Amino acid sequence: MAVMGAERIKSIPDVPTTEELRIDAQTYQMVGLSAPRGTPAPVVKKLREVLKKVAEDPSFIRMVEGAGDTVRYTSGDELAGYWDSDSKRLARLLKQLIEEKK
């Protein structure tokens, strides 16, 4: 058994991560909010501020962690960078698996 991420989960602290086991298989379940292209900048700014405030609220964090999950606020720009790098990582992994199968 392993956690499919870079960090251990608080509710199961003895379970190692795939990274600790040197397995390149990190993946994350994400829940987020997006706005349509063309949403006015002040609206986007307000949404980001409110969502960040919620993500930092101790009672919200306790609720999420109580369900065995983790809260991590990520801005739109950070998330786009993550998706880009993770897509490349998964493409390399898929290519490696295909080559090993031949």
C-alpha cells in the first residue's frame, strides 16, 4: 500500500508515498473552481481571494482532513504549470511502459 503523492496523509501516517518507494506514480485528486474565459479580472480576483480564505480557514481544513483528504490552495497560474509538467511526466511514463511491453 502506498500514498499516490509526494506527501504522506495525516490520517494514515505510517503509509509511505510512492515517491518514498521510488515509484514514479504520483497522482492527485483535485477539486477546483474555474471561470469562463473572458470573466472580468475583478471577478476572478475576488473569487481567488474568497477561495484562498476558505482554504486557509481552520474549520474547513479540519473538516477536509477529517474526511482523510488534504487542503491545498493553488492559483490558476500554478495549476496550469502543474498540469503542463504532469502531462509531460505521464507521457514519459506511458512511453516507457510501452517500450517495456515490446
